[in-house]
Amino acid sequence: MDTFVPTFTGTDRTIVIVVGVVALVALAIAMVLRAQVLAAGTGTPRMQEISAAVQEGASAYLGRQFRTLAVFVVVVFALLFVLPADSAGERIGRSIFFLVGAAFSAAIGYTGMWLATRANVRVAAAANTEGRERAMQIAFRTGGTVGLATTGLGLLGASFVVLVYVGGAPRVLEGFGFGAAMLAMFMRVGGGIFTKAADVGADLVGKVEQNIPEDDPRNAATIADNVGDNVGDCAGMAADLFESYAVTLVASLILGSAAFGAKGLVFPLIVPAIGILTAIIGVYITRARANESGLATINRSFYISAGISAVLCAIAAFTYLPSNFADFGDNFAGIAGNPAVIAFVSVIIGIVLAAVILWLTGYFTDTNKKPTQDVARTSLTGAATVILSGISVGFESAVYTALVIAAAVYGAFLLSGSLFVALFCIALAGCGLLTTVGVIVAMDTFGPISDNAQGVAEMSGEVSPQGAQILTDLDAVGNTTKAITKGIAIATAVLAATALFGSYSNAIANALASAGEAAADAADGMASFVSNIVSPNTLVGVLLGAAVVFLFSGLAVNAVSRAAGAVVYEVRRQFREIAGIMEGTARPEYGRVVDIVTRDSLRELATPGLLAVFAPIAVGFGLGTGALAGYLAGAIGTGTLMAVFLANSGGSWDNAKKLVEDGNYGGKGSDAHAATVIGDTVGDPFKDTAGPAINPLIKVMNLVSVLIAPAVVTLTVGSSSNTAVRIVIALVAVAIIAAAVIVSKRRASRLEA
Amino acid sequence: MDTFVPTFTGTDRTIVIVVGVVALVALAIAMVLRAQVLAAGTGTPRMQEISAAVQEGASAYLGRQFRTLAVFVVVVFALLFVLPADSAGERIGRSIFFLVGAAFSAAIGYTGMWLATRANVRVAAAANTEGRERAMQIAFRTGGTVGLATTGLGLLGASFVVLVYVGGAPRVLEGFGFGAAMLAMFMRVGGGIFTKAADVGADLVGKVEQNIPEDDPRNAATIADNVGDNVGDCAGMAADLFESYAVTLVASLILGSAAFGAKGLVFPLIVPAIGILTAIIGVYITRARANESGLATINRSFYISAGISAVLCAIAAFTYLPSNFADFGDNFAGIAGNPAVIAFVSVIIGIVLAAVILWLTGYFTDTNKKPTQDVARTSLTGAATVILSGISVGFESAVYTALVIAAAVYGAFLLSGSLFVALFCIALAGCGLLTTVGVIVAMDTFGPISDNAQGVAEMSGEVSPQGAQILTDLDAVGNTTKAITKGIAIATAVLAATALFGSYSNAIANALASAGEAAADAADGMASFVSNIVSPNTLVGVLLGAAVVFLFSGLAVNAVSRAAGAVVYEVRRQFREIAGIMEGTARPEYGRVVDIVTRDSLRELATPGLLAVFAPIAVGFGLGTGALAGYLAGAIGTGTLMAVFLANSGGSWDNAKKLVEDGNYGGKGSDAHAATVIGDTVGDPFKDTAGPAINPLIKVMNLVSVLIAPAVVTLTVGSSSNTAVRIVIALVAVAIIAAAVIVSKRRASRLEA
């Protein structure tokens, strides 16, 4: 299919420029929303002081994180520069746009964090003096800023690449997506370790040992805990969703270009541009009605904007796309169906998928629904039953979510008899999902901001009980919206990965063709490639793919435990050595805990990060393309289930605790409460560290595979095959992973000693 | 490959008869060992009374279980009778040997339970009066009986089928393996639910609420708890390992016959026959040395018998097999390598795999090793850290185990350039693993017997502190051996499933050929079959396969929670309504708890059982053979990781609790102890219900796929293709699964109301 070189008509070029303008409009509106948020009242001096400490800690962490990651970025930049591509221009463009993708990802993360740390005190102040509606509005507008910035930057980057590179866009976009995904993965892992190490450490000493409430200013880890909410749940999440947006878009552009040339490059840009327009509407119509739960408000604006998106996408499909495949060229004459209808239905599948996941995740994690209420009730029989029931909820909801995603993939696949068109349909369903990302990010950012506002209020001690109750309610809504975002993010991961799987096959086919094999076109290439896919080789790949997901999750959970241990020792030391903390006469050294967590999380993020990048290299070069295909499939399958399981069991435990704290089953201080606190602590690294990082993990591994595929084929078949080099590369990759795992285990032993 | 019809020479026939005789010898020696166990002293009247109550409860449960399962067996027998096969004789043989496999599986389970319930009191008595060596000897000989019966019956069945059916043996063996696997799966699930519902229920009321020790006779659930050890850990485990044995053997015979004809049918019988001989040696040489841990004794006899097996297999390979592939016939002239060497190395790979898993699992779960000691130490910071560290240990060990298994599969695969020979090598590695099953079963049975002996001792109150300490030590060894068995069982599952995956492809190829497609030979058939395997279809299959493993695990854990809830209410009721229980003046009604658990576990086993049988039917008929292949791969990959994770995290929590009970970190009654009890309770359904049932689950799903493959192909391609019928079958299967899940959830709501 590489022979299909797209050329733009004047209309096509105009549309791409319009899309770029829409992206710029989104960024401009984000600035307006930002100004509105910053204009809100900033509360009492004490609240401002706390907020300033959180801002400082978060900035310091992100600054150090970016310096650490710069090393990785430079190394990968150099490797990408070396990897073969169709032309030198594409190779250089790919490397440069890798940097752009990484920079955008970082910028989005930084923006999200910057604004969130300023919004928290404003939300707390509003809850205290202006009431629930106003507090919710500020929180949601902050989310809107991040949401529009995420989608605006993603679309701007993609439309720019398409405009400049046209036919060479796919290679360059691979770099862009890879940069975004790699940085997001590191930010998810590092931020996730930070936030949960601080949270778990604070809880273990504060709630469990000293019996003081969460966010109590006597606990030296409270500021670190609040910093964590911002660097993990805000910065990490924003980067993650930016990456989901960018990679899904990239996958559809790659496949669209391969399948349909120019129109296939343009249509996937139109759909998310529509999404931006409706996200703007969504953000502005979000207004809480009296006596309505926060979740109902958010859901309403989601459904309204999704509905508008669907209508606009229908108009776009039927005006821009032809009604007959033959109009694309002679190659397409044999394909049945109406392309406009097929494209429209694909997009609708994506939008419906988002809505179903929203509903499903809400059902499984909301405090008003049966599953979480069941988990809360098991607190009467102790912590063990809380853990078991939360695990059951997680398993069950993971299965339903996977079934829904599988149905969407299969539905899109059934739309066309041609494999490449079917793959493009799946990518378009991803684009449909993307139309909701603006609102989704807004919803998600809502979570950490309410959480933090609650922290600021609690620490300042200057918020009225009514104000505190408002913030508690908003926080519970935030737990559910966070779980929903993770569900949506993993759905984009599956759709993007399935589409990338297709471009992986295409990369193999092209490489086989240029290696002088019989594979003259993609269909032949694919048949040749798959001839050994049923072999045990592939099954070994599937097993390894599943294993990487488990290893990655285990490493992340372990990193949190280790870093939390360091926090525990430091907080205990401060209680012991600084007289007067418990009486409130002396202030703990908050900054020291922030420093410790910063140092530890940056050290811990290396191992899982290296695993994600080097495992596909080891499998690909070591066992070949068949095993690598199996590996990706195994990682996608297991990763999807594991990610949803971790996110939803964690969300459910957190809200079960909230239910007990609201006075059910004995309320705060009862045995039931202690049991749910244990559940929540177990859930913390599940839902905020390991679970969300699986989403960028899947995409990083897929993109690495697409990037190395030509090199693997070159070393495997044809005249330049070289088994020794292939094996050496694989062994080096294995050695890097093994060294990273061993070093992180050594460190653990040293810490414990 | 179906054209290769094996014919036996006189030597071949003689060898098969000798194998059958070896199987009979194993059964005879099992009888001798049984008599030796029964001849041991039976302790005090109080101990005998308790033991009798356990025997009665266990027999009653198994009796009712078999009556329940009879319905399933009859239905499947009828379905098998209808499914197409090459000839009517094979079809009838397959159905009949399905019954034989199921009956053997049941018989092994029943025998294991019967002897274990009699051995427990004898081990307790020996520990009390004759010391550690004698107690260990009785426990290990009981295990030896079950081990030799398992291997003897498995080999007897297989050699009989080979002798009678020769060329038709593969089809008939599919029935034999399927019967064994299906019954084992139900026994694993039902027994697993029973044992853990009773255990968790007993602990929740006894240890947590009433603060009385485990196995205290005042707890109404103690007898049920001990019954559970026998029906779950003994009967379920024995049936499971019989199934592993039978299915692995069946897979190698099917592939051997397809690849090499007569010699391919005979050699896979010789290897396990050698295993039986060395197992007999292993059982007789197991003698505890002074000051040696129980695990060291068991490991020594394992390594000695494995070494002997290796030597004998080398002799068998080099005398029976030719040194050149061309000797098998013209078809094989092009294949490089020495068949004898290749076969020998395959078997060695299997034996080494068993040894590595033994070592690895021992490392991760033994009380003397770092991982479990780390888990125990985290008890100082509370239950949440115990849970998290146990989960980390589980994830990590699952990854290493999966890597080892993957390496074995890949290693065997590399032995030959011909795909079918490579598949046969993988199956032969499975046979190598089988040579250790006799000793493995003996080791495993050791676990529940020591656990039960401890229960009998505690309840009778008539065992000296020294005797009690001996039993506690043996119980800790038992926890590790149980985890090891699960590791070995899952390894056999992967090897057998990979091999069956090959025969699945073969079944598709044959069916395509007879459907009049171009696929005249297996290679063409396979290429045609795989032409759409990289399509999204397959990825959807992988996702569904992973989802089924999660759903199955969630259902099993949930079932335990529900059944344990019923136990809690009953025990509480007895404490409340029967005056004098706590003072020891009145006796609780043990039988009522046994009845409740029996009823609940039989009701609960239906849903996961139906899922295992009908999910592949729904995927195969609904989405086609490509998706079904993906489904199997996904289930194998995720299932392997999940099974080891559940087994090892559970084993590690159990032994962490033992470490604390031995006086570390505050000992019994401390907060640390409470934290490890929570870990152990969470781990109970992990390691004894959900985890071990995944092994037969994988095999049942694989065998169902092999059995339905021809029908799926007939309905998909060729003149008799019929989409409507295909879709209706899939929808009926989906409806059955959905109905089962909904009914089990309804029941849950009713119970809670």
C-alpha cells in the first residue's frame, strides 16, 4: 500500500488549514478560561500560604522530572535518527517531531499542574463563601482549560505535519506520537509514584499510627500529598490524555493515508476539529442545577456535546466523502458500500463507546450505585472482605469494559470487507472517541482539583462545615470522573493499538518488499508475514506480552511501597525529633518530605520506563516479527483488562471509604472505617500509579514495534540478513531490562537495611 | 497430515502393552502404600471421632457433587455424540472415552479424599507419639498413593486407547482428555469454593470476632473447614493433576500420531512410563534426615527421581527412535537433525522446566526465603502494606514463571525447522514434565494432610506442644509444596495448550480440505486459515480470551465471598442461640455448616463451569476460527500469569502469617498478626479457588475449540456454509453464559437482603 502517494487538492489544503485554525481557537479559549479561573477569589492568607507551598513543590518536582527525562529524550532522538525510513527528509522530520511530541506532552502536563495548583485554593474559597455552584464552576473551567489545551495542541501538531509533509506525514507522525507517548508514560509513572508514595506514607503514619485526620497540618507529608495530586493526577493525566489524543490521531492518519490517500489524511482531522467545537460548547453549558449531583451535571454536558458531535460528523462525512469507493481510484472499485456511511458509522461507534464506558464506569465506582455500596457494606466483616469485594468489582467491571471495547473494534471491523478499510474504520472509531476528549479532560481535572481544594480547606482550618461538605461531595464525584477518564483512555489505547497493529503489518510488508522478497504488495506481504503466526513462536510472544503487563504493574506498585516507606520513616522522625508538632505549636518540615518523594520517584521511574521501550526491541530482534505481533496482542489484551481492573477496584475502594465516612456502617473512627481505609490504601497505587500508566505503556510498545519493524525484517530476510547482529541487539535490550530490575531490587534491599 | 495413518509393528504393540503393565504396577503399588498408611496408629478416641466427622462430611459432599455433575456429563456426552468426526467408530469411541476420562478423574479425586481423611488422624497421632520422621513418612506415603494412582490411571487409559484404536486414537483421546479436564475443572471450582468458604467463614467469626484460635472446637465451622481441605485441596487437586497428566499425554499422542505415525504414538507413552518407575523410587527414598527442613527432603527425592528419569529417557530415545528423519518415510526426508536427539532434548527441557519451577516457587513462597520474609515484615506497617507486598510478590513470581515456561516452549520449538515436528517437541517437553507428576502429586497431597492433621490435633486438644510444633512445621512446608504443584500444573497447561493449538490448526486444515476448499494439505490449510489472523478479528479474540480469565477469576472469588457470608451468619447464629458454646459445655452443630457449604458450593460451581464450556463456542461460531485462535492465545497468556500470580501471592501471605505466628514481629495476637491474617484471608480464594481452577479452564477451552473446529469450518466455508445457523449457535451460547451470570448475581442480592 506504500505506493499510494497522497496529493492534496486546493480544497483539501484549505480544510487542513481550517482545522489548524480551529486548534488555535481552542488554545485561545483555553487562555480565556484560564484568565477567568485566575480572576476568582483566592481565600484567606492561610489558604494562600498552603496553596503557595503546594505550587512550589509541584513546580520543583516537574522541573527536576523534565531534566531527568531530557536524557531519555536525547537518547531516543539519536536512536530514531539512526533507524531507517523511506527518505532522509522523513527520517529527520520523524526525529524532530519526536521532540515536538515530547515537548507538547510536557507542556500540557506543566500547564495542567500550574493551573490546578492555583485553582485549588480558589475552589476552596468559593466553596467557603460563594457556594457549591461557583466552586464547581471554577473546578470545571480549570478542567476546560486543560481539555482545550490538550486537544488544541494535539490537533495543531497533527494538522501542521499533514500540511507540510503530505505523503511523508505517516513516518513523521510516528515520531510525533512516539514522543508524546513516551513522555506521557514517564510522567504517568513518575507522577503516579510521587502522588501515591506521599499519600500512602501520609496515611500510614497519620491515620493509622497517630490517629490524626487526612490533610492534618501536623502531618509532615500533607504538603507532599497535595503536591502529588497535582503532579500525578493533573500533570500525569493531562500528558496521558494528550498522548491518547495524539497517538489515536496519528494511527488514523497513517492508516487513512495508506488506504485512501488525501481524503484519508484529511477526514481524520475534521472529526476531532468538530470535537473541539463541541467541547467548547460542553465547557460553557456545564452548570450545576440545584439538588443535582455533580456527576449528573457533568454527564449532561457530556451527552449534549456528544450528540452535537454526532450530528456535525454526519454532515462532514456526507459532504466531504464520496458515496462510492470507486471514486477513490481504480484500486477501490471492488469494495462494496458507501464510504460516507461507513465513515460516519465508524465515528458514531467511537462516540457511543465513550458514552457506554462513561455509564459503565460510573455504575461501578459511584457512591450512589450498588457495586460500591456493596463494597462499603463488606467493611462490617473486616478489611479482608473489603479487599476481596473490591477485587471482584474490579475484575467484573474490567470484563464488561473489555467486552464493550471488543464489540466496538469488531463492529468497526465488520463495516468493510477490505482489511485496510476495516482497519481505517477502527481508527476512525478512535477519532469518534477523540471528539469527547475535551470534555473528558475537563471532567478528570475536576478530580484532583476538588481533592486538593479539600486538602487546602482542611489544612487551613478556615473553611466552614458547609464549605467542607461541599468539597467532600465534589471529591467523591472526582473519584468517579477519574475512573471514567481511565476507562476512556484505555479504550483509545485499544483502538489506536489495533490500528497501529495494522500499520505494523504494513511496515513489515513494505520492508519485505524492499528486502527483495516475493512480497510485492501488502496483501502478499501480509500473507508471508503471517505464515508463521500460528506457530508456537507467536504464542510465546503472547505470553511475554501478558508478562510485561504484570511486570510493569508489579514494578509500579513496588516503587510506591518503597517510596512510601521512606516517607513513613521521615514523618516518624519528625514527630519524634521536633517537639510540639502534635500540640500544633511547632510546624513540621514539609519541604523535606517533598524532596524525598521527588528524589525517589524520579529514581523509580527508570525501570518501568526502560522495560516499556526495550522489551519490544528484545522480542522483535530476538524472536522475530511473528513473536512481536503476538507480544503486542498479548500486551493489548492483558493490558486492557489489567488497567481497568486496577482503576475501577481502586476507585470503588476510595468511594467505599467515602460512604463510610459519610456516616454509614459506623462512620469515621469505627472498625468499618479502618477496614475501608486499608482498602483505599491498597487501591491507591492500583488506580493512580500502575493502572493509568498501562495506557501509555501499550502505545509506547506499539510505536516502538512499528518503528523497529523494518530493521527487524532487514536483519531477518533477504540479502542483508544478519542473525548475529539481530541476536546481539536483543541481548543488549534484555541486559538493559535485567540490569534495571536488579538495580531497583538492590536499592530496595539497601533501603530496608 | 490426516493422511498419515499409523500402523503398529509387533514391537510397537508389545511396547504399548508393557506400558499398560507398568501403569497396572503403579496402581498395585498404590494399593500397597495405601495399606501401609492405613496400618498406622489412629490416635486417641477423641481424635478418631473428629476424623470420622471430617470423613463423613467429605464423603457426603463428594457424593452430592458427583450427582450434580452427572447432569453435565450426560449433556456433554450427548453433544459429543452429535459433533462430526472422521468415522462413526471414532465418534462413538470419543463419547465413550469422554465418560471414561470423567470417571477416572472422579475416581482419583474420590480416592485422594478418602485416603487423606484417614491419613490426617494417623499423621497427628504419629507426630504426637512417634515424632517428626514418622509423621512425615505417613503424609508422604499417602501422597505417593495418590500420585501413583493418578499417573497409573492416566497411562492405563491412554495406552488402552492407543492399543485399541491406533490410527483413530487421536479423536478418541480428545474425548478422554476432555472428560478428564471437564470433571477436574468442576471439582477444582466446587471444591475450591467449599474449602475457602468454610475457611474464610470460620476465620471471620472465630479469629476476628470471637478471638478464638484456628480449628478451635467451639467454632461451628471447624469441621467444615477440615472437610474443605480434603474436598478442595485433596480431591480437587488430584483430579486436576490427573487431568494435566491425561491432557498433556493426549496432546502429545495427537501430534505424535499426526507427525510420525506409530512411533509418534508410542514414544510419548514410554516417557511417562519411565516417570512412573522413577516416581516409585522417589516415594520410597523420601526419608527425612535429622535437622533437615521438610522441603529439603522433598526436594531431594524430586531431584533424584528427575535425574533417573532423564537417564532412562535418553536410553529409550536412542534405542527406540531412528537417528534420521528419512527413516520415518519420504515425507520427512527434507527435515534436518537426529530425531532421537531432538526427542531426548525435548524431554529434558520438560524435566528441567519442572525443576526450575520447583525452585522458583519455593523461593517465592518458602518461609526461609527473602520474598515471604519481606511480606511478613511489612506487617509492621499494617494490613495494607501486607496486601500490596504480597501482590508484588505474586506479580513478580508470575512473570518469572511465565518467562521460564516461555523459554521452554521456545526452546522446544527451536529444535526443529518443521512446524509439526516443533509442535511435537513441545508436546514431548510436556511428557518430560509428566515424568515428575507422580512425585509432585505426592508432594502436594502432603499439604492438605498436614493442614488437616494440625486441625485434628488442635480440635482434640490431646496433642503435646512438641507434636503440635511438628505439625505446624509440616503445614508450612505444605503451603510451599501446594504452590509448587500449581506452578507445575500451569506449566503443563501451557505446554499442552500450545500443542493443542497445533492440533486446532490441524483440525481446521482437515476441515477446510473436506469442505472442498483448495486446502489439500495441512500447510495450505494453515496458510488459508491464517490469512486473516493479523486482522482485528484476532485481536478481538485475544481481548476476549483475556477477559474470560478475569471473569472466571472474579466469579470464583465472588462465589467464595458469598458462601463464606452464609457460613458467618450460621456460626454467629449458633454462638447466639446455643448457650454454653464459648464455655465449652455445649457442642456446636458442625453438620449444619457442612450442609450449608455443600449446598452453596454446588450451586456456585455452575456459572464458572458453563462459562468455560460455552465461551469458546460463542467465540468460534460467532466470530470464526481466526478470532477463536486469538481467544485461545489470549486465554493461555493471561491465564498463565493470573494463575501463578494468584497461587504465589496466596502462598506467600499464608506463610507470612506463619512467620508471624512463629513469634516474629510481635507473634500471635499482635497487630502484625492481625495484618497477616487479613492477608491470608484475601489469599485464600486466590490460591485455592480461582488460581488452581485456571489450569483446567485453559485445557477445557482448548479441547472444546479442537472439538468444535470442524463444525465451525463446515458452517463458514464451502457448500454447506450456513451463517444463520452459526450465529444462532453463538447467540445460544452467549445467552447461556449471560443467564448463568445473571442468576448468580440475583442469588447474591437475595442472600444479602
